[in-house]
Amino acid sequence: MLHHLPLQTIKPLTTAHLAQTMSLLSLTAAELQEQIEAELASNPALEMLDELRCPVCHRKLPRQGICPVCSQPVLSQGEEAVVFVSTREVYTGFGEPQDDEDREDNGALEEESLAVHVFRQIAPDIPSEDRKIAAFLLTHLNEDGLLTISLQEIASYHHIPVERVRNIQRVIQRADPVGVGSVDPKEALLAQLSLLEETQPVPALTRKMIEEGLDLLSRHQFHELARMMKVSVGEIQRIASFISKNLNPYPGRSSWGESKGGRIANQQVFYKPDILITLSTNGDQEVLVVEILFPLWGTLRVNPLYRKAIQEVDEELKEDMRQDLERASLFVKCLQQRNHTMQRLMQRIVAWQKDFILKGDKFLKPLTRAQIAKELGVHESTVSRAVANKAVQLPSGKIIPLADFFDRSLSARIVLKELIMHETKPLSDAELVKLMAQRGYEVARRTVAKYRAMEGILPANLRRACY
DNA sequence: CTATGGCACGGATT
DNA sequence: AATCCGTGCCATAG
């Protein structure tokens, strides 16, 4: 499963080797890039070759993606996950590679960051010739995450058919603040609904109600609606509450900026993924493909000329050069080790959490770092470091911290949320404990209260009956 | 009296 | 060794 990896050079485990590998492990893709560039600049024995060869067949690799020859046999083995290091570009902004390193450019940047956030998610999924259109579209969002110009305008501006713009928009709508890039609240709601339908049951008629009676709905004219849809008022209210709980007509608002009352503040937004998980259909098999993003393109190696030159140099210089060489080869080894470890780590994680990745939060299986460490035969702290401060992009386009795979209570919280969402009368914490227990979640009353707080759900006595 | 939130403790995790 | 998380106890609000 891992035979296509550069494994040859993993044996001399000196302490220096170990220490440096450790520190490299904990770096994010962006930090790694800095580190490599610094090393490259300071050590003349290192060189970066402007080409990439497959470690197995030594064919030249295309600028993006993996070896088309060697990836084949791996994909066809029916593995749960294929993991490899990819040099795929990490998208940092629109068009030109601009320095967005600067700190808060206040308002302007704040507004733009929603667009950047979305762009990063979708960029890998759309052909490069469409990216500038996507970028254009994203620059015309208002603070609600809705489009300020029509699709026709975009199409005629770029001289392309409207249908093509619409396809790009569809991709965008499925990205993180779901529904972003819609022309109006109605379209945003429908986009969210479509995505929701893929993972969970949705009340019948919800779609019809949004499509046909949105203006009535927003004015709470339930009786009018009931007559129009030919169902009871109670049914209408049920759907209405479902909509207000699960959907958001202004995608830009909820997840962005404003922190809702009682929300835990650690909901950090990650912009740049370090790892990419995509779903690839290989024949009839669905395979998860994991890419460990590697920030630089090319082959890092010890400069062979430098190695030669050392022979023909005075004694005093020789010692210095020897050290440079030593450092260089150590660095390369550490880098290989880091990649190797990351690959094995992700392989295990993805295999274990496959359902979570494909079907959503509810299917997160409990997992501890210690467990993975044992399976991998590495120290726990190694896993800890590797997992900390990194972000993963899921096939859905969502970017989450890698540590989320180890969240012990996420699935319990989701169950709790559903329980409350479907309740017919406000349930007290104690009652919720019982219901949770029936579903196999044994938690204390006090804990239910905490989960509620985390999800920003009001206590029962303040909760409005849900229908 | 009941339902919740605060504080702090202990065991697990990192 | 430091931190996180679930929990129990107790005060407080309704």
C-alpha cells in the first residue's frame, strides 16, 4: 500500500535526525515552506531541482497531481484510502500570487476574506480556465454572501455562455458557508436544502414551500400558506421551524464575523488546508484520495557538484563543507521521514473515520491519538505534533482542523442537537439524558448542559416549543 | 422543589 | 508535566 513511497533512506535514527523530524512534523504547509526556503538559502549543499520524478518509476511528473502510471496500481487495490504527497499548488488568493502576509488591513481585508475563504475551497475543484470567473463572481458578494450582479452580467462580461457561469456558481454554493454566491435568499435556501438532503431526512414539501411561498413564509402568514399548499397549519409551522433552524437565507452572516450569543469562541477559521481529501471514482469503486500538500514543487536533494567540490579544496574549508553536506542530507532525510509519517498517519485516520468524512459529523467514531500512535508504532507525542495546528479539507469542501478527527464528543453533540430539533415540547436536561442513553450515549446530566452550551442551544425553559 | 450554571476535582489525554 | 473533559456538589433563579 505504501510501496510507491521513497522509503529507502529511513534507517539511521540519530537523535538529531529524530529531533528535527519531530519539529518538521508539527509544521503546517505554509510553515514548512518557510523552513525549506530558509534551509535552502543558508546551506549551499542543498539544491532544488526544477523537476519532479516519480519515486517508483522515475518518470517525470506533471506539474500537478501524481504519477499517472504509478498511482494506477495503488488505486485499483480497493484500498480504503490512497495517501500521497502532492505538490499541488495551495491557493492563497486570486490571480497573481500576492503577498497576503500582511496583518489586518482592517475592513477591506475582512470583507474580502469571505471571498478568499471560499475561493481556496473551490479552486482545486474547477478547471483553471474557470478560476478567474469564479474569482470574479466572488468579488461581487455583499456582506450576506449573496451575489450583487446577475449571472447574465458575468457571462456577457467574460463572453461566455450563462450555463458555464451557472456551473461554476453551483460549485461555489456547495462550499463552506453553504449557499454562498446565490443571487437571492431563495436560491441560497434551496442550495442548502439540496446539500442537507444528501445526508439527512428533510420534511416533505420543504422545497416546494421555499420555491413558491417564500414571501409569505418570511411574513409568517402560516394560514395563507396552509391554504396554498393544501396542508394543515401545524404542518406548515413544523416545516417553518425546520427551515429557520437548519437553513440560513444569508449565508455570509451566520458563520462569518458575528459571534452568536453564548457561542464558544474557539471556532477558529482555517483558511489553508494542509491536507486535501477528495473522493475519486475509480471504475465502480469509490476511493478516498488523501493528498498531503507539499508547499514547494520540485526535488530537494544534496547538490552533487558540492559533493564533488569537496575533494578539491583545502583542508580547512573541507571541514565546513562536510558539515554543510551533513546538514543537507539530514534535512532531506527528515523531510522524507516527515512525509512518510504523515502519510501513514492519514492512512490510518481516513480508514477509521471514513464514514465521518463521507457522511458527516454524526459518524465520527471515537479515536485517540494514543490509539493511532500504537498502531503506527510511534510515540504518542509524535501523533500529537503531527495533528496539531493543521487543517484538512474534506470532499465536501469544508475545512476543519485535523484535531477534529479526535473529537470525543462530536457525535454525541450531534445526536443531542437532533433530539432537540425534533422535540415536540421543550425537554429538560434530565429527560435528554434518558433519550441519549437509549441511543447509546451514556452521559451525565451536567454534561448535556455543557453540550447544549457548546452548540449555542438555549435551556429548555427558554426554548420555544418546536412546532 | 426543579432546572441550570459555576467551580473545582480527578482521571484521561496530550 | 500540562491540559482537557466529564462529573459531582452546591448556589441560585424561576
